[in-house]
Amino acid sequence: MNSRERILAAMDRQPIDRIPTDIWAVPEVRRMLTDRLGPDYAGALHIDGFAGAGPAYVGPPLPPTAPDENVDTWGVRRKRIEYATGEYFELSHCPLADCETIDDLERYPWPEADWFDCSAMPEAASEGRRKQAVQVGYMAPFTYHIYLRGLENALTDPLIKPDFTRHLLERLCGFMLAHHRRMFEACDGLIDATQVTDDYGMQTGPIMGLETFRAFYRPHLERFAGLAREFGIRVFHHDDGAIRAFLPDLVEIGIDVLNPIQWRCPGMEIDALKRDYGGRLCFHGGVDNQQTLPFGSADDVRAEVRRLIDVLAADGTGYILAPCHNIQANTPIDNILAMYDEAHTYGRF
């Protein structure tokens, strides 16, 4: 099997020749791997991964930014912050943070689908699918609620401003739906997966109650998953932390792939996940990048890889091995090499 065939078979829970792999990593790690293995480090490590394609922005000119800052089409600004574990662009300006009324929301220059040119996407997707599965799009209502309003407002809005919140989410998700429909139409038949995603978990439990999720966010996730199914596209769902309580809803919505499997968080134990959801979901991620990868030995990493394969691919499929989030810059490169080497040598069927 080639990388494309292997990833697709795992997502569809069909027989595979070996465990497929993917990589998420901060730029410093990618530079480290390039220095050690060359530009094709993914090939050297037998990483299957995903190809992608995206539209060109052709909308109104974006405002100027400082050298260490960027701004996106929503007007959200991020500033470059250097940590010991890597470089990140953190939120520095949430454009709707001071809005109080629905009229305030209506004065905001909401993005439009016409601001994006999808004409070059089919060629990119066609080229990518020659070797890899193609993933296009990112639809995340709560995540963008945070980007636009800030975390504190996003958590309290549904409780103290329910009508305001519904209006904001309808405008936000209405654009996402129209934007992704344009991309899916342009690449009809060329896209294998899309992200219908969010972050509803913390390290110890959910970040919001199920009632809030069901009242405000689930309906939009259902619309996004329905759009994906309309075009025969699999639904990839990223959700950090302890989100076990949300899984019945997410499965009902129609997700196909669950990432990142932070198995150290309560309720995310891999044996129970495979037992209860292995017949419905493909699992993606799993290799712990909070303790094992940065602070364990290469032998610890290899042992964890074997355990994940033994459990999450106990039936010979349904698992794509990857770190459970971006590999951080304080991770020894030998541990990264051990992770992919063990997956390649041990994970064969």
C-alpha cells in the first residue's frame, strides 16, 4: 500500500499493511529534523501524512502589522511569543471583544466567501492525492468564538448573552459553511477529509457543560458534518483533553476520525476508547508529548508506541499513529526518531 491507500484504509477501518503515521510539530522541530535527515525527513521516517490545498485570498487588503505580529481575514491579531518549548503566535487582539449588542455585531465587517479564489485548488488537490490522502478545510465554531471574543467572553457569552451568542455563531458559521461549500465544489471528488473540530476539553474535564454544547455549538457541527457528507468527505475531529462526555454526541454528529487521544486525561483511557468506539471511529495521535516524548527515554517512547498499536489497532486497523499534539522544541530528536522507527518496524500486519 502507498501512503494514500494506507491512510484511507485506516480511516475507513479497513485492512492495512502497517500502521500509518502522521506528524504535528512546531517549526523548530521541523528544522531540527531537516538538519538531521534533510528536507525529505518525512520520507526518511516513513511518515504517511496528509496533503492539503487551500484558496487564495483576494479580498480587501489586510491592515498592516508589526514585524512580530500577524492578522487574519477576521481581523484577529496574533503576536509571536518564544517559549522554551517552541515559538507560537498568541492572540493579541480579538476584534469583537468589546461588542455588547447584536447591532455591534452587525457593524463588524464579516468575511465573505467571495474573498477567496478556489480556482487553483483542484490542481493542488489532484497533485497531492497522487501519493497522500487530501485534507481540506477547518470548521470550528467554539475556537473562532474564542478568537473573535477572547476566552473569558466565549465561556460566559452563552450564559449571559444567549441571543447575542446565537447571532454571533450564525454569522460566524454561516460564513464557514459558504466558504467550505465553495472549496468542496471546486475540488469535488478530490478531498478525502476535512476538519469539523473544536476544543471542548481541558486536562481534567470538559471546558463547558453538555447543555451549553448542545444548545449553541452542536447544531453548527451537525451542519458542517452534513456538508462534508454531501461531498463524500470524511470528518476529522480534533478535540484536546478530557472530552469523553462529548463522544456520544460527536459520534451522532458523524465524525470519522478522533484526534489527539490524550490518554493521560481522565476518561480517555485507550482500552475503553477502542472497546466503545473502535467500531465507529479511527483514532489519530496518541503518543504523549507532555511527558513521554519530551522527558522519557527512547525506550519509553518505543514501549508507548507498541502499547498504542496493540490497543488502538487491536483489530488490525482504525489507528493513525502521531503525537497527541505538536511535538515541542524541548523534545530530544532521538525520541522522535524512535517513535517513527518503532511504528514502522513494529506496526506491521
